[in-house]
Amino acid sequence: MEPTLRLIDTADWITMVLLTSLFFVVIGKSFFYNRFMNFIILPFNNKYIIMFNKKDRLINWFHIFLTIFQLFNFALFIYLARRIVFQLDNSAYPFIYVLILGLLGLFLLIKVILQLLNAFIFNITSTISELIFKKLTYLNYSGIVMFLANVILTYALKDSKTVVYVSFGLILLINLIGWVNVIRNHQFYITSNIFYFILYLCALEIAPFVIIGSYLKD
């Protein structure tokens, strides 16, 4: 009976995580309905970026709610994918999820602070703030894919590597669309500072994923 009880307990706390994350989306939609409706079609229409890429673009409640939603589900997706892909029995250790969530949140905060600090030093705060907003917006949108994947992996196809790989591919695709739009809209700025752009990619974009991949593998 113990294994059965353990699985039930695992499903219970994951359900709480999913409902909590969904709560932030519901609040965001309730208080910022027009903004939410533009956000939901983001990969197919750039209207959200154009309309809300203004003052206080990073510090507004809708953006904060969606970022929290994304962090909750990103951490859970890593937790589930780690167990499925590498066949690790971590179902009895929910604190691993808390650790992943804390590290993701800390990493995102430090990354944004470093980017804004560099922007302040080089007097390009407006441009960098715009870049951060656009990248975070697409990352937050990919949180929807993470949420759906987490639901499927928890209640339907619990050990499906296909769901993990397809979801990972969709997450990459959404963020790739965001990067293409960023590069296209800031082509002149990037080509004028190509060395710093490459350095930025290696230090703050590629390296973190290498570190996360190494953690998952270990």
C-alpha cells in the first residue's frame, strides 16, 4: 500500500502547484482582460508587444502574474522531465521541486538585474529594458505549453517521453520566434555591437541552459 499512498500524495501536491499557478492567470485575465486577449495570440500576432512595450513594461502586475505562472510550471516541467527522461525516482521528494523553483526564480532575478546594470553603465537602459520585456513575454507564453505538458504528464501519460520532447520542442519554437522578432527589430543595434551581443548570448543565454542540462543529466 505504501507505493500507492506515495503516488497519491505526489499527485496532490502537484495538483496544488498547478492550481496555484493557474490562479495567477485567472487574476491576470480578470483585471487585465484586453491585455490578456492580446497576449494569448502572441506567436501569431505581435500586437501585444507593440501595444504594451512602453513605460513600466517590466514592472506591471499582469507581467508579474504571468512570470510567476511561468516559473511555477517551468520548475514543475523540469521536475517531471528529469524523472521521465533520466528515469529517476524523485516522486517521494517534493522538496526537489521547491529547490528547482527557487533556483529558477533566483537565476531570473539575477539575470535581469545584471542586464539592467549593464544597460545603466552603458546608458542603453531603454533598449535593454525593451529586449528583456520581449524575451520574458515569449518565455511567459511558453509557460502555457509547460502547464499543458505538466497536466498531461501528471494525469494522463505519466511516463511519456514523447510528451516531454514535443513540449520541449514547442517551448524552444515559441522562444525562437521571440528571438527572431528581437533580432529583426534591433538589427542595426545588434550589428553595431556584434561583439557584445555574442558575449551576451554566451554568458547569459546559452550558458544557463548548459548548466540546467548538466544538472538534469546528473
